[in-house]
Amino acid sequence: MKKIKYILLIVIVFIIDQISKILVMNNLELEESKNVIKGFFKLTYTHNDGAAFGMFGGKMIFIVIVSIFILGYLLFELIHHKKKNITMDTGLSLLIGGLIGNLTDRLYFGYVRDFLDFKIFNYDFAIFNLGDTFIVVGVILFLLGVLLEEKRENSSR
């Protein structure tokens, strides 16, 4: 199977996500903050029972069901995508790994463990985790891969 390196990437992303959450959970109390770069970045341990930015808070069953369907679709895309597109497949792998990490939290704890807390230009971003970061980077790479594939197809006509 040629996609084994992407499956390995998914596993690595999942492990990094879970280890980071375990480290934070074992070293910070809930709602505790530690300054890393004063006025810019701190670690703040929180629980999020919703989706992105706390949307659908308290609707865990809905979020889990939607996440499982999305995960199934993304895995299908990764496995059955025939064209060699490293950007798209890497993006899918990061997205899947992050999604599995957050889904694991929801199923095991009933919430997602968040801890990355940034304040940029006086804007206090929502607190997030590495799984969220992998998801965002994965979406960007996936979309870039789609655009590159379309450009390749259009230029070959």
C-alpha cells in the first residue's frame, strides 16, 4: 500500500496531540495559566465541550456523530484518491490525525483539552490545542492540493 506513510503520519499526529494534552493536564490545574511569552503566549488548561470556538457547547453526541462521518469521508478520500498529490494527502493526514485526537478526548473525557492561549494585537484568541492546529494546517494543505491538482488538469488540456 503506497499510502502507508500517510497512515504513519496520522498516528504520529495523534500521538503528539495526546502527549501534549497529557503533559498539560499533569502539570497545570484546570483554568491555570503559565506565561511562556509575557503578553503574547501562555499555557492555559481548559476544557471545551463544544466544537471550534465553543460552538455547539454541550451537544457532544451531535459533535461526535458529525466527527465520525467526517472522519470516515476523509479516510475514504485518503485511501481511494488515485492521483499522486503529496500536498493533498499530507493535508488529509494532518486533518485526520487532529480530528482523531479531539474525537478521542470527546469520547474518553466528554470534552476536548485545550491549552494554547495567544494574545495578538490585544486580541485574545480562543484557547486551542495541537490537534486543532493540525486540523487547520491540514485544511490549508488539502485546499492547496486541490487547487494545484485543478491547475495541473487545466494546463494539460
